[in-house]
Amino acid sequence: MTESFLPSVNGVTNSVVQMVQTLKDAGHEVLIIAPRSPESTHNGFPVIRTFAISLFGFPVALPLFSMKSILRTFQPDVVHVAAPFMLGRQGLAVAKRLGIPTVAVYQTDVTGYLQRYGAKLLTPFYNYLLRTIHSKATINLAPTAGAASQLEKIGCPNVTVWGRGVDLELFNPKKKFAPETRKFKRAVGVKPSDLVVGYVGRLAAEKQISRFKEFTDIENIQFLIVGDGYERAQLEQLFEGQRVNFLGTLTGEALATAYAAMDVFVHCGEEETFGQTIQEAKAAGVTPIAPARGGPKFIIEDGLTGFLVEPDQSGAYRKALLKLIGSSELRERMSLEARASMLGRTWKDNNEQMISHYESVIEAKQKQLPKPRFQLRTVR
């Protein structure tokens, strides 16, 4: 059960798609409940579609009147709820009434977004809402220790950490020298003497892509912005006439090629609960620069696999970027360290941890089942 699904491309959708693949490979049976899916099936499994509304630029899935009937008919061993809000809250509540164990995955720092969008006064109400939602789950999973602590502080019970995997074959430093990458760089106007600075993600105010304006006067730099969102037109106007290429949403090999074309990856968003694109950049051997806040603190080892900067310090991002631009030896060393830090973090390894969580909540539920009131006796 997910608040976001294809064709939307974001961290929630990606983790759900990867989890479904892992479950399929392991021979499990899956039913997907999601908004706006273009198809009635995904990867061979049925998809029950619901409607969604937009809230602060995010799709919010609406509850289903038939939720109880759906769960009774499918009879799941466990219900996995990704980024629960309206749909997820309903799913957790119905599953609890039916005695089905649940796993709720926290993925979005809405509190941070409320502050950024000038709605700080709503924070106590949202925290109350978040607590009531996650209190219905058998276990709650946060992407980092920092996010887990945040949930615990507002009173969410049974919290543990479950991170995210990365495709080490798709995002691979070897692709830096592939013919497709050279062709791609020529197509976007990258000269042999240029270094490429990139970003991958949604184009939204909280991602602070406008801060790339701090770099555009640096010579021999080309910028790649991969992704889409409601702020794209405004950003294209802001960077008009400068060396900034807006490539739209890319997936699969096209996305891997874009990463391979980059020398440095910059992410200025301060409300990331994890930072999946930072992890993908590291897997591709691209040195990241990100704020020392939220999820990036748990993905980047400052000075070793990338740079963490204090975003409130004037020129902090520029200083880190100039340090990397000025030393090919430093870029190479950090590129190797970034890639090495991702080894062992495949989606398969990551998602097998999720299956262990499934097994633990199922086992815990079975132990809670009441014993039979009468015992059969063997007649001799």
C-alpha cells in the first residue's frame, strides 16, 4: 500500500517498485494498492487503483471504501504501508481491526516542508497526525537513525531503521568511459575541458536548486539538472542563457548515463529523510556535496566520500565545489571511496532485511493468538 506509485518518479515509488521485484524473485504473492497507476497490473501482480489529490505539490492518495473487503479477500500475511498518510492511515487501521500485522515505512519529512512553506504553526498538528498514523503499525521503519529519533521524539512506538538499496550494476563508474556517455556529453554541449556538476531529483522549492546560481560564474563548468516538478519553468527562466541543461525525468540506462557524465553531484535540499539520489551518485563514482542536515549526514562521510556543508554559511557550497574542481586527485580519491562505501548495499541485500521484518511481525502476531479453549484428547 503506497501513497505514491508509477508514473510518479520519486523515492517512495522507487523503493516500492524495488521491494515488489524482491518479493517476486523470492516467490511471494503481492497485491498493490496505489494511486494513479497507468496499468491494472505491475510486474505480474494486480494493482488496485485509487484517486489522488495534490497537496504542496505531493500526490496524496485517497482512501478506498472497499478497503476492508479487499484485505479480507486477499488475506495477506502482512500489510506493508509506504509513507502512510490518508490511504496508509486507513490501511493500517483496517488491518489492525482484522488482526493483520503491519509494517509502516516513514519516508517524507513533512514537518520540514511545513516550515519551509511558511506553515510552521501546523507542525504540532502534523506531529499529532503522524503519531496517530504510526501508532497503528506493528513496526515502524525509518530510513536513518536520525529519522528514527525524530519519530520517537513525537511518540511513535516500535521504531527501527531500514535504509534503501542501490543498483550497483546500473550506477557504475565504468560507464564514465562508455561511448554512450561520450555521446551524451557532446549532445548537451560539454567540451573536453569542461567539468560537469549535476543534480537529480524533483524540481521543487525545498530542493533549493536555485542555489546553483552561486556556481554559474565559475569557468569551464557545465550543469545538468535531471528531474521535473512544478518549479521547472521558474528555474529555466532563472538560469536562461547560462550553462545549465534541464533534461527532465530520466530513468534506467538514460539516468545512469547522466550520472556517468557528472564529475560532482550537488544536492542542496535540507529536508531529506534519506537522499536516494546521493546514494546513486556515490554508486556511480560521483563525489557528492550536500547539507549537513537530515539524511545526507548518514550517507556521506565528510571529507572521505563527499562533502557535508553548513547550508546557512554564505558560500559553503561554492567553497566545497571549488575544492573539488581544483584537484583532480581529490576528485578521483573521493570517487573511489564513494563507490566503495556503496558495496554491499544492493536492493536485494536491503530488501531481504524488510522480509526479515515481515517475518518478525508475523511471528509476533502468531504468539499473540489466543489458545484454543478446548483441547482434543486422544481416545485409547
